Amino acid sequence: MMTTKENILSPIGKEGVGPNEFGYYGTFGGAFIPEMLYPNVDQLKTRYLEIMSEASFQKEFRDLLKDYVGRPTPLFFAERLSKQFNTQIFLKREDLCHTGAHKINNTVGQILLAQRLGKKRIIAETGAGQHGVATATVCALKGMECVVYMGEVDIERQAPNVARMKMLGATVVPAKSGSRTLKDATNEAIRAWINEPVDTHYIIGSVVGPHPYPDMVARFQSVISEEMRWQLKEKTGSELPTHVIACVGGGSNAAGAFYHYINEPSVKLVAVEAAGFGVNSGMSAATTQLGRAGILHGSKSLVMQTEDGQVVEPHSISAGLDYPGIGPMHAHLYESGRGTFLNVTDEDALQAAFDLAKLEGIIPALESAHAFSALKQMTLNEKDKVVICLSGRGDKDLATYMKAMRV
Ligand SMILES: Cc1ncc(COP(=O)(O)O)c(C=O)c1O
């Protein structure tokens, strides 16, 4: 049954979209974890669907999304942008969520789950800092201890979010290995979880990690396309767009925006990866173009790696897309051909951010700017209805925008 705005206590997620019982989407997924984490991951795997379907959980989750996060987020018809591309473009305004990005949909869900599992302490990784802020926020809300791991490079380029996390009471621990970005922060978080598994829940920020994380996070984020369906119906008479476009780091905003359209073959699902300096420059994060099957952070997916399986250091101007893998759901969308994967360079993403600011009065996060730039690579006409997931706002990226010297 399709969820409507009147029917807010419907299940979170639905059958037929997620992985099989072992956590596989096609050949991707699974749970590859060190022995020390078996009890935690096993408990989560056994309990997550049962807890998420409890009426009291659904009520608390939906109430918080409404009154704390500010959902439903608007679906905005972008008139001037539409004119420029001679089509109809709608923006799903996740930038208007409390804390400024879609990440909080997932952290609200996971903190409620952690409470029901009797956990006392939360750890998280973060790249752009949005997931770290969203985690620190729900920890403050629920009075839980919070430790966030973040690469040293990202601590510098996303400084406002580091200050926000600290103000919210979180401890921010720098990750100093590798490229000192999201991959390395995730490594540190997993290491910390192994050292202190009892009473600790790891709130993973994207549709990555061992099963059941990709499915659990996708279900929490599926509220994005759940709303898109009735909002589009109200605005256009049909729940179905022709295209949904979203940027992909690990893939959580894309998973949420695609979720309720995966089984609608007429809807093109367009995922946009970060090309960095260019796909073949050696400084890129376009995983589907450069990766092959491998295991990263607990699941089998496409991973950028050398001949002998060493993970290749990625590069993107946007900290949230600067990751050498993608979630297994997206690897499957890519391999099965259900998803169209494009990529956008640092330079083009910057330009798209400046263009959107002037055309629509909206400064997007650098991650989201990649999704906007993809419009230039697509053939669209005036009958098309395109929804772009505007995953976050650009406040955190002002230093980068100022350096780009276009203002
Ligand atoms: C605003 C924004 N969009 C997108 C992303 C990428 O993450 P995901 O692919 O999980 O949506 C991030 C990650 O930090 C982000 O902050």
C-alpha cells in the first residue's frame, strides 16, 4: 500500500526492495565482520525489522520526523532552472531538514533503535560532518554519549560542522591514516567498535556496512520518496516522475529518493558520482567507473582498488562523496542496469552550485551540487518531470565556495 500523508503509521520501507535474508542485493552485500562484532551485528540483524514494525516505534519515529526534523520537506518546482533546461524540475528540499541535510532521517531512526536495544553509547563516522552533526544532535536529544570519527582533512574543510558537533556535546576524534577522509574515519569507527562493543551502537551514516545496515538505513531514508509520491501527485496529478536524480557518496540520499520508485520501471533512477579532477585523472571517486567487486567496511560491493586489492585513495572536492565505494544496493542498481550512473567533476559541481544560487536563491551542499550538474549531461524535454534530491544546504561549504572566487 502506498503511504499517504494521512497514513503516517505505515511500515517504514517495504518488501521487495531490500536485500535477501543474507543481506544480498544480487551479488552484492552480506556481512563481513570481525568476530568481536558478531554479537552486535547479529542482534541488530535479528531485531531491526521487528523493532521498526512496532507501533510505538513507528509513532515515535514519525512524530520526531514531523516535529523535530520538520518533515515533510517541501517539493519545490524550480521554475527558472526548469526554463534553462526546457523541462520540469522539482527539488526535494532535504536541505530544509533540521541540521541541514537528509542525514538526520537515519540518525533519528537509529537512536530510537539503539535505545530499544539497551545501548548507552553511540559512535559514528562522518565525512562532510552532516552525519556527525545529525548523530550528535539525536544523542543530545536522548542524553546519550556520542563519539564521532572524522578524517583530519575533513575536519579542516568542514570546520563549521566540527564546531557544531562539539557544541552539541560530542567528542570528535581525528582519523590520521590514509587520505584522512571518510574511508579512514569509517576504519577508525569500526576499530573503536571492536574495542568497545558492549553497550555501544555504531550509527553508520549511509547505506554501507554489513547487513542489516544498508537495508536499515535505506528504510529510514525511504521517507524521502514516500513523500515525493504524494507531493508529486498533488502538484502534477501523478505520483511518478520521469527521472529522479541524486548524488551518491555511500548512497543514502539516493537510496531514499529512489526507494519507492525502484519497482516503477518508467522512472529513470540517475545516480551521480564524484569524478574529482576527472574519472581517469587518478584523483576521482567515481566508484562504478573505476571499481570492481571487493569488500569494504563489512560488505561486498564495488570498490576502487589496485590489482592486488589495496583500496585506492579517492578524491572529491566534496567530503561527503570522497569515498572509494558505494553501498551494495547501488552496486546492484548499476550492474543490473536499473540505475543510470553519471559522474561530475569538482569544477562542474562548483559551477552548478553557483548557478543554482543565482537561479533559484538556494545554496546547495557541494555533494548535492553534483546532482544538479548532471542535468547538463542529460537529454530532457518539456514533458519530462525531473525530481532532484537536494540532499543538503551549503553553509558548511562556504569556505570552499569563497576560495573558488566567483563571488
Ligand atoms: C549533504 C550531503 N549530501 C550527500 C552526502 C553523501 O552521502 P549519501 O550518499 O549517503 O547520501 C552527504 C554526506 O555527508 C551530505 O552531507
